[in-house]
Amino acid sequence: MYVRRGISARRLFHGSWPVLLGTAVWSAIVVYLNEFLGLHFISIPIAPVTVIGIAVSLYLGFKSTSAYNRWWEARQLWGGIINRSRDWGSSVFSLIYATGRELDPAVRVELIERHLAWVNALAYQLRKTSRFRRVDSGHLFGRRIAAEAQFHQTPDCYRACLSEEEAAAVEAKANIATDLLRRQGERLRALAEEGFLDSYRQVAMMGVVAACYDLQGSCERIKNTPFPRQIANFGLIFTWVFIFLLPLALVDIFESETGLHNLSIAASLEYVLVMVPFTVLISWVFYIMEKVSDSTEDPFEGAATDVPISALCRVIEIDLRQMTGDVEVPEPLEPVEGVLY
């Protein structure tokens, strides 16, 4: 997630230079064909292109809103994961007890560490490259995430919270995060059999586990359900159709203006050439509108505009480790070049 107040020019125009160059060349070709070769038939009226531009802008607005709703739902789900994690930590320290008996402190640490393993395993699974798209291209501001455990690009992010035996056991399952929650339920049942949980407290803690299952499933729904291709692809197609037609319409307008002012041939040519930067600017605006929605479709891929789940995982880890009295509490993740991952 880009967190700087302003956007640097380098990031703003990242990936845009082919569009700027291409539209400039295409506009110059149109001017050359119309003015130097006299192929005036290539120009088209501005009215239909204006109608197309309005339609494309409305379509891109709908696409951007739909993509943002996916992003915002993903952020809300991870807000829920933070809340349920704090709830779990509080329950571990306040609900597990037996009158006249002392609970081994290692049990509470085990439950906390396994929950941290679940949070990190879920983030790791969500950060895996989607089969629906290539995340190395097409994103606004680019994709600069490093292949490090702290950014959930390697399994080490959750293995650090588990013993070697348990890590090997959960990795034998198709869904690591799901199996970790199942193990939490089994541990609670064992504690109930040992007398450290009565039925009411066990149900209350299993309610937190169930809420984690629900949040995980909702995240997986967003991850595994692609943004409708008919919406995404037609938005891209319509944008390029408009960009292609734009100089063909503008050249007629600029040429008509030269006739109104009785300009000389040289001055008329210079005036028509002004169409080129205007075409580039308008095309770039529509391109960025399409790219903004395209960059927001899949919020878990690890791009600069995605939900910063690694930073949110670190927030959870700090809170829970402080509950256990751990003296080696990690620092919050800092933005990398203005991007919080």
C-alpha cells in the first residue's frame, strides 16, 4: 500500500512511457498523413469519439469502484483478523485455568505461537502468485516486494513459530492455515479434558477459532475468485479503442481552427502539431484510469497498491508477543520507498 502523501514522478509515470511514446508517434503519423500527404479522409468527426470517451469514462468508473470494493473488503477482513487475534490472546491468558492448579506457562506460549503461525501461513498462502494473472506486470507503481520471510514470500515466515515436527506435519496438508486452526481446536479439547477449561470457556474459545475460519475463508474467496474478465478486459479494450480514435478526431478539430484564424501554411502546421501533446495527455489520463482499477483487482498479490498484510501480521505479532512477556518483540515494518507491504 502506497503510504506517502505525494506520488513521485518516477512512480507516477512507471510503465507509462510506452503509452506516452506510442500515442505521440501515432498522433504524429496522423498529422503527417493528413497535412503532408493530403489524406484528409482519415479524419473523423469529434462527436462520435466524444460519445465513446464518455462511455469509456463511465465504464472505467464502474470498474474502478468494483475493484476498490474488493480491496476494501480485503482490508476489512484483515482488520477482523487483527481483532480476533487480540481476542485469542486475551482468551488464552484469562480463560484457561483450574482452581488450585497451575498451568504450565509453555501451554499458553504454544497456543500463541500456533496462532502466529496461522496468521503468517495465511499471509503466505495469499501472497502466492495468483494463477489468474501475472503480478509482475500491469500494476500501478510496479511491484518491488523482496523475496524475504518478513514479506511472506517464503515458508520461513510461519515455520519460525512452530517446532520442526509440527511444521513438517502441517506442510503435509493441502491447506496449512486450516490445519493449524484444527490443531488449536484439538489442543483446547485436551485442555478441557485436563480440567483447565469448562464447557462454557471451551465454547467461547472455539468461537474465536470459528471466527478465524470464517475470516480465512473470506480471504480465500477473494484470492481464488478472479475479477470478472469480461469487465476487466473490455475496459482495457474500450480504452485502447478510444486512444486509437482520439488523434483522428482531434486533427479535424485543430485543422478547422486554423481556417477560422486565416493562418499561414507554416503557422497552420505548427498549430496542428499542438494536437500531439494534447492527444498524449488525454490518452495518458484514460490509461491511468484503467490502470488504477487493474492494480486494485487482486489485493493480496504483494504489489505496491495491495493490502499491506505483512505489516498487519507484524502488528499482530507485536501485540501477542507482548502479552506473553517476550522480551524480543519485533519492530513494526517500515515502508520501503513509500510502500508498506
